[in-house]
Amino acid sequence: MNGVYAVSDWISRGALGAALLLALGCSEQVSSSIACPDLCTDQSATLRDTVLTGALVLDTTFTGFPLLGGSRDIALVARGDTADVRIIARFDTLPSTFVPPAPQPDSLIAFVDSATYLFRVDTTFHKPTVPVTIEAFDVDTTAADTVPATLLPLFRDDRLIGSATYLPADVKDTLRLPLQKEVVLAKIRAGAHLRIGLRMRTPVGQSASLLVTGSQFQPRVRFRVSADTTVKPDTVFPSSHTPKDAASIASSLLLYPLHAAGALPPPPSDRLALGGIAGARSYLRFDIPGIVLDSVQVIRASLQLTQRPSRFLGGNRDTITVITQPVVAGAAVTDIYTASQFLGSVLAFRVDTLRLVPRDSGFRSVEIVNIVRAWRIVGTKRTPRALVIRAAEEGLLAGELNFFSADAPADLRPRLRLTYVPRRGFGLP
């Protein structure tokens, strides 16, 4: 998905850019906003408009966002074969003793009762309209336990350790899922890991999703450790001991999604994608001759895209929020996948957002004037002129947006539209 901006050297690039602005621009006389009658000889300016059809030199789509550990908010999705997302929670540190009422010394835990898995959901994001059954499975294994091929077979009846059905009215901010107390006690006595895999099921032909908000309220396991009601229940929070030689990776695996169905691979070269269960985002890099930006004052700048119906039927009615952010990685970061993770703040650049539905198609435009102005100030040596378009709901909603890429016919490709006035000098008349 590479394009080539036909240039031979810096001078020819500048000449081509100037010619492009003059050839493609339409003009309008304006005077009120830039007139300076005391100092300028010319009190009017010509507002010009041009579309840079050849400025896009690279576009591609990556999947797998947000990265593991990048977000503790994870969607639990049940849409049959269309989309099936489960959640893994690790509790690798379990207590072995408890403190009984004084003056007794600490005692080994030999009793467990009322074992419960507690987690919080965002009911404003998606609330089920049908009964949902959430099941907990023991997914601890000595095999490569972050690989779907290893974990998915562990979601079977002989590993079921808890189950509860919730009516729509029962789905509150905090859900409580009973666990088999015998399993929890056996894990404590063996000094083993308690790793829980959650799966949601719905009535045949129905679908549902829940947003588990692990960032605001860590999921936890709570249980009684004594028949003496004066002894407080013990509460265990997520922890991960593996991989032993990479603490940052282990931390990212405290709570993470497991895709059983619906995670699409990157799209073919003639389309860009964003959103979906696979968390797609698209990277676009532009080559704009310096003389184009240096010699004009940009009044408006728009990223123009042509949406096409999604390649994925699931989630076609979801509403996806499109976010456009500049890449702020330095020029030394040559790997574009890595660069696509270093993004400028939406609030800092005040970029428009779009709300789109995957099944729709047509022309779309995003105002990015603040990004283009920043490109002129920063220059190309410090950071490339690149953007990432992504979905605010990446990895949370099944719906995926698709757009034509640089490999599409010329009139459908992504492009930049600039509205500008020539820069003018100041001096005494």
C-alpha cells in the first residue's frame, strides 16, 4: 500500500508543490481577517483551496489494539460464531494463613466458604436485553497459557468452577459470581495459581456484551476462611507470576481478553480498517513539500476518506467513534507499527471526531488543521507527517469500519484538502 510522490530533489519538490497549489486551487477574495491597513500595501488576500491527491505515500492497517495491559476495560461478548470474547483473570498469590481472634496465633487456612468472584461492569456502555449466563472456568495450565489454542480447550465442563444467570434487571454495576469453595481451598493448600476464564452465554439466536471495567474496580475473589463470623472474609486481588523474567509482561496479563471468534486479520491492501474485536487502526503517512506549507497560511485542512461497507457482517449496526491523532514518534523510530503507538493527544490538537456505522458508505471528511499547522512548525526531521485513525471503541465493539486505501482508484483514495492564503510580508507603505 505504498505510493510514490514523483520528485527528483528538494527544488523540484518545491516547484511541484507550488504548481500543484496554483493548478488545483480555486480562489476567493477576502479582506476582513488579514487586512492590516497601517502596515501592509495589500489589504486583501486570496483564499485558495486545493486537494493534494499525491501526498499520501504510505498507508496500512494494524490489529491487536489496545495492546495487552493497555486497558483494563475489556468487553465480554457473546454473539455466537460472529463474535466471542472471553476474559482471563490471574490470581497467582493466594493466602495460606489467616489471623483468628486474639490471642490465637496465625492459622493455616483449612476452611473456605462463600467463595465469590466480584467484578464491575459499565451499564452505560451496553446493557443486556436478554438473560445472560456467565461461567467461570479453571484455566490454569503449565503450557503456553497466553495462546488461544492452549486456553480455549480449557473452557470445558470438567473445569467449570462457577456459573450464574442474570436477568437484564439483575445487571447492576457490580456482579457477584459464586465459585466452588472446594476448588479455591484446593488451590490454597497446593500453593497453586487460581486463573479464572469467564465466558458469557445467551439464549439461542440472541447476543449480548458487557464492558468489564477493570480500571475503576479490580476484579477480586472473596471468601470466608473461618466458620467464626468474627473473622473477616479474605479478599484476593489479581496478580501474575509469569513470565518470571519479564515483570512488565506479567503485569499486562493480570486481566486480558481471549478471542474465541470474531477477531479478523488485517484487511487486504485495497482497504483500511479500524475498530472491531481485533482492534484495528490505520496508519497514514504524507509527503508534503516544505514550500507548500512554508509559503501559505493554512486556514482549513481536511482528511478526506471514502467509507465502504464493512467486510464483517457482525456489528454492522454498531456506532463507531472515529478518532484521528498525529504520530509523535521521532524520526529514529522507523518501525511504523511501533510509531503507531506514539500518538498526540486528541485534546491538545482539537481534532474532529466522526460517528459512523459499519454498514454505511460514502464520502467522509475530518478537520485536522491543527495537526497540519503543527507539521509546519515541527518539520520533517523531528517526526514524520503521519496520522493514525482508530476507533474509540477498539476491541470493545464487534463493528469494524472500512475505507478505501491508496491502492483503490484515484478518486476513492485518502487525500488532504487545504484551504489557505499565501503568506505575505509586512512593511511600511
